[in-house]
Amino acid sequence: MSAEQTLKERRIVLPECPAPKGNYVPALVHNGILYLSGQGPLQQNGEFAHGVVGAEITVEQAYQHARLTGLVLLSAARQALGSLDRVERVLSVFGMVNAVAGFGQQPQVINGCSDLFVEVFGEAGRHTRAAVGMGSLPLGISVELTATMAVRG
């Protein structure tokens, strides 16, 4: 099943990709590789989800924030490629978690995005990854993620 069919069947709706907050582009294709800029958890109301994991929000809430961020990454990919069916494989995800000092559950948080990519792309959604903690993130968001994907034709 194609990625676009999976989105329809599972009723997964992608948000509008937000405009860049600086001097960069949301996505760039070079030599068959799609590079996606860092994105945050955009909620249905158009606002970003905020919070420090381990103080203001739970790991479970942050997992959902990582899923929301994955949806934004997919939106940026679709905007750049015209269709997610052009994604051959997710290569890598880099996840940052705004967390209290000593927090060690970054992998569980970033699984929100990783699980989404496997849900949408199947085995082609499995990827390499880093999940790290940060003392703060732009706009006070709870998570920020980037991704790299191989592109068909």
C-alpha cells in the first residue's frame, strides 16, 4: 500500500507546513535525498505545543508531541515532493527533547515520530536515529525533529 493510501485509510490528516521562522527552507532535495528542517509539534488549533518534559508535561504527552511533529515533517515532505509516494525510504531522524536535567527517556518520546513513520511507510519507515535532551528549544516547544529521506525519481 502506498503512503498516501495509508494516510487516507487511517484518516491521518497532515497539517499545513508552517512558514520558516528564520533564513532557511523547510525541505531541500539534493541528489535524491530529501533533507527536512527542524519542526515542532503543531496542534490542530495552529499553535505549537510547549513544555518541559519531566516538569510540565509527561513522557506520554511528549510522545504525542513527537507524533504531531512527525506529521509536520510529512507535510513538508509532501510539499517538497508533491506526494509521499515518492519517498523511497526514511533514512534518519534526529530528535531533540526539551527536558529537565537528568531526564533519560528521550527515546520513548521520539518514538512518537518513529512509530508514525513506520505506520505510514511500513518497513521503509524504519530509520537510524538520535534522541537527545536539550535545556531549551525554540519558542519553548517540547520537541524538535529533523529527518532525511531517500526519494524516488
